[in-house]
Amino acid sequence: MRFRTGIGVAIEYPGNTGSYHALGTNEYTLPRAFATNAPEYALASVGKFHLGLSADLNSPWTIGGWTNFVGFLGAATSPSYFSWTEVSNGVSFNSTVYTTSDQVNNATNFIAQQGTNRWFLWLAFNAAHQYRHKPPTNLLTSAKYIALSGTAADISANGRVYYEAMIQALDTEIGRLLKSVDTNDTDIIFLGDNGTEENVQQPPFEVASVPATITGDGHGKFTLYEGGSRTPLIITGPDVGSPGRYNESLVNEPDIWATIQELAGIGRGCNDSSRSHR
């Protein structure tokens, strides 16, 4: 949704006072583009919704335009990945299902309900954002992660290792998600929205002999250095020509807004700086 334009729309830390604000209720978001131009698509947003006020349980609909939402509001699941406040279409409740697994459960349930009908799913994982932890061992495949103690002291001393364990758990669950999708008939876009946090970065983005790389945000998330802006973008599916290619060209996340609409055969409803990758 926030990928519509890279110019003129500043959305950070919704609900804060000052120059930052929540997404406006009149924004022409992706779900509104689908509802207007391709109403045959079933729509769902699963996982993190950080574009509205956390106190407004209906903000995924009133602000985002999502007819179906299940996940959490705000920057992180609180107080942990194992006990957190989940919101489902305006109703909140406490969940004790591991967050990453819960998100895939909800995504696969939505996909299964659609049968042969068309659908668009926006799945926003929060892993490997705060808070660092040891994931359930059934999601880990590496012995060094399975052997982690998970104590607060060990997490504090070995943040990078726990970060990697969280990513491995995420990888396991993404694999489960992909098994539920007909990849011969479904276009899939996988991307990261920011670089790695400074305190878990590795060389060459973090080098002890270069103080600028370890001070404040260093050369990581929240910066325009490569460590903050180099993120994965993988697209697969029937509309990808000559699959298996690797491209080093610079691309911009706002272009995903136009790419998704073109894949769905939707004409863009407003002027913007988004350009389709198709």
C-alpha cells in the first residue's frame, strides 16, 4: 500500500505527533485499486499493519481498505512472539501461537478458502524484527540454533545468532506456505522493506575499524548506505519471462505498486512515480 509513490507521501511511525502521520483514509491503496477495478479478487492482509493508529482496531479497513485482515497493529508483537495481541477484522484477542507460524496459518487458510477463485494476499511478516528470541525448535534445522539456550543473557551476548535463528524459522514457514500455492498459476513477490539492523550486521557493512559503521544506525537500517537499502526482491510465477535470472539493476519498492496492478490487469487510478517491473 505505501509503495504507491516515493514522492510526496511520508508515512513513518503512524500515530506519532510531529511530522509523521498515519496513512490518510482517502489514499488509493492496493486493495482499493482491486475493489474498484477487479472486484472478482478476494483480498486479505495478514501479519503486520503499521500504517494506522494502533488503538483503531478497524484501521486496516478504514485506512488500508482491506476487507479481510488478521494480524497485529503497530511495529512489533508485544510482549513477545509467543504471547501477543492479535486482531481479526476489528476484534482483538490474545494469541499464544508463535507469530511467524500464526501468520502462515492464516495465509494458508485464506488461500484454501478461495478454491479456483482469484485472490490477492499481502503477507507482512515481522520476523526478524524485535524481539530477539529462540524460535520453536521444530522450525530450526541447524544444530547450532537448536542448541541455543534462549536465556536473556545469551540473547544479549549473541544477538546475531538469534537473528539468524529467527530467519531460519521464517524460511521454514515460507516453505510451508509455498506448498499451499499452485506456483504454476500464481505470481509470487518476495521482498524486504529495509536493510539489517546495525547491531546484527556483519562486514562489510559493519567494520569495527570504521567507527561510522557502528555509531547510531551505522550503515544499516534507517540509512541510505547499502547496508540499509540493499534488500531482497524475488519474483516467480507464470508471468515471469526466462525464469532463473539474476539482475543487478537498481529497483525501487514503490514500483511494486504498479507491478502488482499490471499483473492483475488493473489500470492505475492516479498519477504517481511507480513504474511496473513487468
